[in-house]
Amino acid sequence: MPEQIHWPDVSVYVAGHNGLVGSAIVRALEEAGVGRIIGWRSSELDLRDRDAAMTAITEAKPDIVIDAAARVGGIMANSTYPVEFLKDNVLIQTNVMDAAHACDVDRLLFLGSSCIYPRHATQPIRESSLMTGPLEPTNQAYAMAKISGIYYIEAHREEYGRHWISAMPTNLYGPKDNFDLETSHVLPAFIRRFHEAKVSGAPTVTVWGTGAPRREFLHVDDLAQAALTLLQTYDSPETINVGWGDDLPIKELAETVADVVGFEGDIAWDTSKPDGMPRKLLDTTRINALGWKPSITLRDGLASTYAWYVENAA
Ligand code: GDP
């Protein structure tokens, strides 16, 4: 392990600092008393633009980099725009890491997603399942980009001796999520659909697929604590899972969100829409052994995220 990070003494560049994940990491860093946070909104710096990214990041010369920048989206966005999901993510992560290398950043955390694992991986999914079988087709483009990011981290460790690490969180949610129904993930989509139906008095809400797939949900504030823990305690080329530890069928998620929102009508299932991966529950034995455990229950996290939505996005 390299030396302990004393947060007040360091500057941290959080790529994607204004997004769902990045903004949670900024909150956690501020709570830890970080010396300085560096970040640009995508309107200020397009991380796909190599020259702009290299110049801005090397001039800022951070001590530590956390890469939470990505083009993200739910099952429909991901499967409809594979070109953009592959290209943008490879460009963003390559530019961020190349800039970090150019200004000699020795500590970097790259964040990916549980969709990197094979569609038929043994559940709960252990880190060693990576690259052992074909991917889930509906998010293959995003997964391919993130897998190449994991390998790019490993390559920098091997070739340049960097203390860079990668972590793969499960499905995340919380304030600042994307509530656009075409491109969002399931949890924010449910919050919006049930809220709008409650407000308009609609008798039925139609959602996608069969409701049978199982998913695991982690609040971003738990993930942010995991990110800080990993930077302090983890130094290995192998990627590490960050999850809640339990999952539920999408049908049960729908009923829970309807209950939290206060929608009392019916739920219909549009089975012409894809189900995606049947299950993707992460095995979190390794991160739990480092002393990190999540604390925000789905029920509490849903209630606070719904309150945020009503206040800021509805
Ligand atoms: P995934 O975890 O990569 O499959 O991405 P999503 O979060 O987009 O979808 C998870 C599951 O929720 C899939 O089985 C979807 O078919 C289902 N689902 C049901 N209704 C919706 C919806 O309104 N939006 C989204 N994004 N997914 C939905």
C-alpha cells in the first residue's frame, strides 16, 4: 500500500463532479476535509476532446484523480446508441487517464459498472468472473468500454508502477440522477412515472419488460464512502465490486416505489421492451473485508431521492 492519504493536504480532480456519482463523491470529500476539489462541468470541458482535456487536467495538476465521468444510460439508451456509448466512454476514460499519467498522478480510482460481467455469470458475481463469458447484449457497448478501462488501469500499474485502481459499483441511485424517461435507469424512471401518475390521477402506469429480472441498488452516498475507503486501503490490479449485497425483482421495486410515492393505481408491463440481464448481484466479500459496508436501506434511499426529485426535478 502507498502512504495514507491525508485529505486536507491533497487536491482531488473528480471527473464528472456534477453528475450522480461525482457529486456524491464531492460531498464525501468535503466531509473528509479535502484540501481542494478540481472539476469542470461538461459545458466547460468536453472530456472527449483530447487536447482540451490534456491541457486543463495537466495545468490543474491534481494529486489524486477519481474518474466518475461517463456517458451513462438505461437499457434503451444503451442498446439504441452503441456507437456513442462505446466511443464516448473510451475517449473520456483514455483522456482522463493519459492526462493523469502526463502530470504524474500516482493515485487514481476508475469507476465502472456491474454490466462488465458475463450475462450468465454465477451469482452473486465475483470479481474473478470478468472475461469468462459473453456479455449481456443490451449494454455490451458500455461494458466493452469499461472493460478496456479496467485493463488500462492494470497496464499503467504494470508498465509504469502507478497505484491506480478500479472499482465496479452495482446499479446506483440518489439525488441528481437522470429522470429522463427515454434514457434513465429503472429506479429514477419509476419515481417519475409513479409521481406523474399520482399527480394527474392516471389509473395505470405502464413499465417495461416482464418485471422478473432481479437488480441490486446502492445509494450513491454509500458508493462515495466506498470510493474514499478504496483509495486508502486498496492497491491491486484486480477490479473490486461495490454493492448492497442483496437484490429484488423489478416487479417488487415497482411496488415499493409506488408505495413510497403514494401511487395507488395499477401497474402494467410492456413485454415488448427488453428485460436485459436476468440477474446481476455483486459478491462484495472483498470490499467488506476492507471495512466498508453500505448503510442506506432501499426504503430510506428511495424516500430521500423522491424528496429530492419533487424539490428539484419534478
Ligand atoms: P439495466 O440494469 O442495465 O438492465 O438497466 P435499467 O435500469 O434501464 O433496467 C433494469 C430493468 O428494469 C430492465 O429489466 C428494464 O426492462 C426494467 N424496466 C422497467 N420499466 C423501466 C423503465 O421505465 N425504464 C427503464 N430504464 N427500465 C425499466
